[in-house]
Amino acid sequence: MDITAGINKNFLRFDTEMSVSEMIGALQKTGSRSGLVFRGGKFVGLVEKKKLLRVNLDPVRTKIGNYLHAAPVINEHADVIETAYSLHQSNADLVPVVSANKIVGVLPVLALLNLAAEIPETNDVRVGDLRILKNTRIMRNDPLSKALKLMFTEKIDELPVFDAQGVAGILSYQDILQKYTRWPAKRESSAKMKKEKGGTRSAEADVPTVANLPVSSFSTNENIKTIDLKDRFRDAVSMMNRHNISALPVYSGKEYVGLLTAKDLLRYVASLEVPQNFNIQFLGLNDVNVTAYEKESVQKVAANESFKLQRLIHNDFKLHLHFKSYDRDGARRKYSVTLRVDYPGKLVEATATDWEIITALRKAFDGAKNEVQKMFRKTQGRRVKSR
């Protein structure tokens, strides 16, 4: 299954000269979690939110171009599992989607999980089968600095917030970022910090730093949605999409057992290995003068596209990929990919060319898939007539 149905063509574009406060205002206005950053019309990455929280910045003067991290760019017809792996590795909230070397949209994590909930590999998966964040928690009156340190150390984006009765809220980087950079100068400090200072009037009169404010001032504390260990993968995805949230406290009956996050669901999809009933032979790949990274990308794309063919063919098959390049002495090099699929009683061939080797490879696979589908329709037609 490819990602086409989940692509969002309406996405936020930020310029590297935009201030942090301007970016946050745009996110709040649209209800978005992230956007793409451009410099002179060229995509340069995503904002690294964690870095924004590690420095004492002025959100009005600080430019987002100073806090960027690279993000993978995914083809519009990429496979769901392939995309989940790339998105999980990049630790981003969304991934840019390209068509004909142009960014045409984005695929947010929740939209990708929505697609993943429809593939056969997740049909029987329960929440209890997933990796859940356990034993990591923060109290609602703890200072924000303690929570930030824990999130940095554990490399997590959300934390369950507790009080004496149990789960009282969820703390996320998204919540912190929106409130951290626009906090007023005076605010009641953490009860725990006051106690440590002796609870004197002078302590109460102090203007606390943002990091000393209580966690509850930043966390989401109302309408917390929960899920049970027995619920399904698709139930968790549906709830997150319906309420636009990225974390769910998990219970076994009435007992709290951990926190399930969108990143946990993504990790599971990224780890899926579809049983292969095919083998691939690469011919000429070492002769077309591509980088080691491009060669690795070719092999990965070929494997994922072969999974799609596998779902169409439902049989063992051999795949031959023959690579050639042209215009060796020119400024640009054109690539040709000839693909041959050999399975019992059938032989399918497709050839495609392009200036980008990955694009040529995808075009060849698209041609092969079209031929397989035509054969399938003809076979079905003959069966109907014979009746």
C-alpha cells in the first residue's frame, strides 16, 4: 500500500528568517504540529524543537533558520512501511512528499498511521503487543526543568503527569514550546520550589525562571483520552486522529500500565518485515557511477516496490533489474532501468529512463505493475466468459 491517500497538499511554509514567535503563531492558528522551512524557495529542513528549549532565547528576535534538522523527502508513491521507517529514523512530525522533484505536500505521522492501520500486517495487533513507555513519569508540581531533563535523557517527546490520584495530564514538547516561549514575566512558581526555599514572603516575591515553573502549567490536563491493553492498533490510531493527539495513557482494566505514543506506533510499523517470496538480481548497478548512498537507496526502493508487486502477483517470482547510464561526457547523466519479472507461466518487462536513477526505477516498477494488473484483468475476463 502506498502513501498517496494520506498526503496533505495544504501545509505550512516557513522562511528561515521567520522568528520563533511567528512560527508558533502560525502553528496555533492552523492547529498544525509542524511545517517545512525554505530558504530562497528551496526546502532546507524542519525546525528542531528540542534545541529551541535548550537555550534562553528571545522568541521575537530568534530566527528559526538557526534551529533546523534535515528531513527525508519521500516519493508520492512510496510504500507505507518504507515511509514509516524513514519518518521514524528522522524523528520528525511529518515528511515532505515529492513528485517530479517538486514538493507537492506533506505526510504527518498521524496520517501515515491511519494508512498503516489498513494494511494486513497490523490487522490483529493489540495495544499490549506494542512497546509502551513504562515507569517514566513526572509529578504535576515538579519544576519544568526536571521534566525537560528527563525528556532529553530518555529521548522521549511525551510524559505522563501524575498527582496523588493517578494520571493528571500529558506533557509534550508541542505544549511546552507553545507556552515556554511566550510565558509572562511573573507567574506562581512550583509549590515544590517554594517549599525548598522555605515558603517565605521573599521567596514568593521572587520572579521565577520558566524552568522553575510547575509542570502542570505546561501540560494538557483536561479531557485526557485513554486506551486499554486489549484494544487494537487501529483503535489507538483512530483515537489519536479523531482528537489530534499523540499520546494515550494505557490501562489494564483500572490499572495504569504505561503511555502509548504516536512514535511507538510508528516504531512498530517501521519494524515490520513482510515475508518475501521473491529475489532480486541487480545488473549494471556498479557500472553507472552512483554514490554508495544512491546505491543503497536503489536497493531499498527495489525491495519496497517488490513488496507491492508481491501483493499483486501472489506467487514466487524472480526480478531482474538492468541499469545503464547515458551522456557520460555531458553535464548531466540519464539513467535507464529495464525490469523483468519472471513468475510461473508469465514474463513481464518494463523500461524507463530519467535524469534521476530512483525516479527511473520507480517508473519501471509502475510500468511492470500496470502490465501485471492488465494480465490479471484479462484472466478474470476469460474466467467470466467461460462461465
